[in-house]
Amino acid sequence: MGGGRVSRRLALRVAGVAVAATVPMAGGGTAQAAAMATGTGVGEQGRAGRRLRAMTFNLRYASDERPNSWAQRRPVMRELLRREAPHLLGTQEGLYGQLRDIAQDLGVRYAWLGTGRAGGSRDEFAAIFYDTRRLRPVEYDHFWLSDTPYLIGSATWGNTVIRMVTWVRFRDLTRGGEFYALNTHLDHAHQGSRERSAALITERLRAMDAALPRVVTGDFNVAAHENPVYEAMLRGGSLVDSWDVAEARSAQYATFHGYRPLVPDGDRVDWLLTSPSVRTLRAEINVFAQGGQYPSDHLPVQALLEW
């Protein structure tokens, strides 16, 4: 794997990176848990079952640094993800062992796709988790945000940190039809790298089947509405911001908090973008914590989608 192109087609068995999992339903039964996750009553499950729960979440890489070590954060992460039960979860910064922990905590209902940005299990991932009862991968790939996008671990735009994309073409087992999910994490320090990354991502989005919707998740490391990268992603990628177009939304907070007090109406650097044809029923910045412990130094952004 030292520099070659990653396979574009998904075999029945995803080599080395797909881990599957069940979500234990606390206190109550599948219908009740599903109703909580969708914000609907049990009697509305017929329609709610057609909706897709999507989330983007910078996990903060696992470390032993207290007071926010992975050992301290993992139980809170587990509780959050079990409560929300996203069908689609784009993650950033997760390390291989950390992603395996999350897969174990979610249970056999979930699987994931990804590769380390330095290749194999090395370095951080832009992994995509999915509910196997709802979604089935048809095709997937990775590319690196550089002049040599299929050279594993490449970084050529001034950024010293390797940046990459993972994308999956999913079949929706409930609704039928297919859609694309693309997940990324842009550079934290170099605006030029972010702009060139946005250009490459939107170029790749345009090359995908135009008839299929797409959901783009990521930590873009710049504030929505306040940077050319945002406009480039929306205009060049023919996308809309689910937060802006949502029919209902939660209170807004800065999505990066660094374990400090939350900032109301702060910058959204974590975005969940969609095709214009996708209807966003509700968008939320999730502030879940337990005993003062947050699961990450970012807040997850989630949306209830329908198309």
C-alpha cells in the first residue's frame, strides 16, 4: 500500500476497515428508541423511517492527556452516539484504536469505512460510520488533498499535516435509491491549502453521478459565511448548508470549544452540506455532556434529512 491507488470498488468484504456494531436500546424497545432519535412519536414511525439522521463530528484524537483523556471521554461519546443513533456519521481525527472503541460501543448494527491518512492504520482517519440496517455501501474511495491525490500520505500545498477525503456511494435500504457521502478535514493553519482543497473536493463532486444526492461532512477549520472556502464549497460543489436551509434548528454555538465554556452564536467550523434537493427538517449543534465532561473538543453537528 506504500503509495499506490486505493481500490475504487467495494467487495462484499471491506478489507481491514469495516467494523460492525448493535446499539443497545436503553430502557425501552426499538420503536421508543427510534422515536427519541428522530424526535417523533411512535405513531409517526412510518414517515420518520424515511428520514436520514446524519452527523459530522470531530472526535478529538485519542490521548492520555488529562482531564480530557480518551478514557475519560469514551463513556460520554458512547452515551451521545447511542442516544442520537445517526444513520450516517462522518468523523474526523479518530485514530484506529479509537475508532475500534467506538465501533465496539455502538455494537453490531454499525460498520465503518476509512483509512489512516498516512496509509493503513497510521495517523488520523476521516472515517464514515453507517447504520447497516439502513445503508449499504456500493462503492468507496479515498483521495489526498494534494497535487497527487492518489499518493497515500501526500501533502504538497504548504500544509505539514496530511489531509484527505473518504467518500462512499450508499444504497438506502429503506427508501431505495443511492446517494454519496463525502467526509473531510481541512488544514488548520494554511488558507491556501484550504482553498485548493475545496477546489479539488468540488471538482471530484462534479465528477460523481449528478443524478444522485450528496451529503458532505467535515471540519473545515474556517467559519461558515466568513471565508472563501465556504463559498467555494457551496458554489463549486452545488451544495447548500443544512444549518441555513433547515426548517427548524437548535441554538447555535461555536462548534470548537476546546473544553472551555460554550460560546453562543459562535463560529461553525464543522459543516454538514447537502445537495439542494435534500430537505433538512432540523439541524442541531449538540451540546451533550455528562458531569461536565464533553465527548470531544468539538460539538457534533447533526441534521434530519429527507429526499
